[in-house]
Amino acid sequence: MNTNPFNPFTEEHELLAQSLRDFLKKEVTPYVDQWEKDGHCPPEIFQKMGEQGFFGVSYPEEVGGSGMDLWAAVIVAREIAYANCGGLALSMYAHAYLPPPLINAVGTEAQKIKYLIPALKGEKICALGVTEPGAGSDVGGIKTKAEDMGDHWLINGSKTFITNGNIADFILLAARTGEGHTLSLFLFDTSTEGYSSQPVGDKLGMHSSDTALCFFDNCKIPKDALVGDKDFGFYYIMNNFQEERLIGAIMGTYAAEFALEKAKKYCQEREAFGRKIGGFQVVRHKLAQMAIKVETCRSIAFRAIYEYIEKGPMAVGIISMAKAYVSETCMEVINEALQLHGGNGYMEEFGIARAWRDCRLMTIGAGTTEIMHEIVSKLIVDDVKHEKILMDTHV
């Protein structure tokens, strides 16, 4: 294992990178513009990615993964960011790193066989059903209810902003099973009678990522659909948020690096006033400042990964810092890249406009920057223990 904090990637990681790079060039890049118009990536791309093993790089071999480490997941996030298809990145992220870690951690063997293994193979598409019209960052505000009817569970409620919700074969669903903040998780087949969904339209960005409103009207699901222990759903969600936010920080870092490289290339080619614009001091200093920001994003994101590998969800402090810093800073870098492109940056054909739109979600998804600041302030100002943060219903 390579333990160099400045270059954690091994030869095996770079072989994975080249394989994914070739795949994206053939199967994704030629079709992104059409997917943006369609409002979703085609389900077939999930199967193709699954067949190549790109979803399961960091999962154990016994559940269909490659048995590599978390740095392999970083490689996947990096290469997809370089492909400048934020919609695919978001859909893949929601498919591979939201329900699967929870199923792998607390699911039964039967659940892993029926849901986890097919998901990693790309045979089934999955989604995480947490956010509701009145419950975003406030997970404790979930109103969707699961009633124990003796021989089955009865689900009623709705979810919103669910990535892959219209194309998913199953949803890992958070529902209330008691008073207060008592939640449980369920594996919900979207073929269940009473389930319906509709696209969320007119999004600012991530156009090629399917986003849904999901409705549950007296949906009956079997008793063995419960994932883990009853009433422990909030705890599971809070722990899973850490990996979700960590991957988000990695995606933001490489989206910023993509924008920096695009801006450098453009400034080396574009001429104004008789010379390349990269020769003007104001432009050179902008690029220098962008490069510094990208490097600081990478540093804090990598630090968070090392701590997560060592401590798991107890690395909540550095993960929250990384999520907050990277999500805000990557937007600054991409905004500057668009500015350096001038009028061309405003045009779709140059790719920076798409990157700008897509990256705007970073400060909102998986917990807003304000929530990240609240978590960090509780740790450093109020001296709240990491264990308490993971069970805090206000974050």
C-alpha cells in the first residue's frame, strides 16, 4: 500500500484510471450533450459501468466488488470529473455511495444478494430516499411513515430531490417508525403498487442526472425489507453522511482542477492585443490563485480521506471542514475559469458553463455549507464529542 500523503495512488490505481478514461471517452463523452437534453443518463450506462467494475472498486469481493481501497473510489471520482459530466457523476455517486455502503454494513446476506450485488454490477439502479419537501438538512423532520401491520410494512409519504428516483429499481428509504426522531431504513422496490414518481424539472444544473419527486400511497412491503435494526435509521444515516460528504469533497476538488486546466489551455491559446492572454500579469496571477485553491482543496480532502480510513465516521470534524471548504472554493475556481474564457465561457460549446452550473449544487447537496459550519462550531467551540455529533438531530 502506498502511504505517501502527497501521492497515495499506486500502479493499480493508475491502471484503473486509464481503463475508466478509455471507457468515458467511448461511452460517455460523445453522448453527454444529448443526455443533458434528455434530463437523465440512460439506464444502459449503469449496466456498462457495472460490467466494468467501476461501481464496486472499493467494496469487498464477496459482494461483487474489486476489493480495492477508498483511493480507488477517488480515482473514479477524479476521472468522471475530468469528463465534465456532472449529471453522470451525481447519478453514479448516488448509485454507488449512498445505499450500497449501508446495505453492505448492516444488511442481511439475503439483502446483499438481492440488492447490493446487482447494484454494483449495474443490473439494478438504486436511490436513497431521505429528503422530503419539509425535511432537507433536518433529517429528523421526516414525515414519511412506515407502519408495522404484522405481516408487512405499510408506507405512506413522499420524497423530493431524489437522484435516480425515476429510473431506480429500488430505493433505500428512510421512514418514521416511532415518535420524535425515530426512523428506520427499508429496501423499497419501485415496482411496488402505490409507488409513483415524476421528474423534478428546470434545474439550474446536473441536467443529465435524473431527479425525482417520489410518492408512496399505501405501499405494502415485506417485513424483511427492514435494513439493520428498527428505529436505528437516524444513526445509520448520520454515519453514512460522512462517506457521502467525503466523496463530495473529492468530486469538488477534481471539478476545480478540471476548470483550472481548461482555463490554462485557453489562456495559452487565446490572443488579445497582439499576444496570448496568458502573458498578461493579471491573468497569470488569477491562474496562480486558482492553482493555490485547487491544491488546498486537494490537501484537506486527502487529509479527510486518511482520517476516514483510520477512524471511520469519527472523522466527522475534518470531513465537515473538507466538505465546507471544497464546495465553496471549487465554485470560486470554476467561476474564475469562466471569467478567463470571456464571452466564450458563457457558451455551452466550451464546457465551462456546464461545469459552473453543475458545481453550484456542491454547497447544498449532502448537507449545506451552513450545516457543515454548525457541525464544526459544535466541535471546536462547544467541545461536543464526535460521537454526539453523529447522533445530533439538529445537524
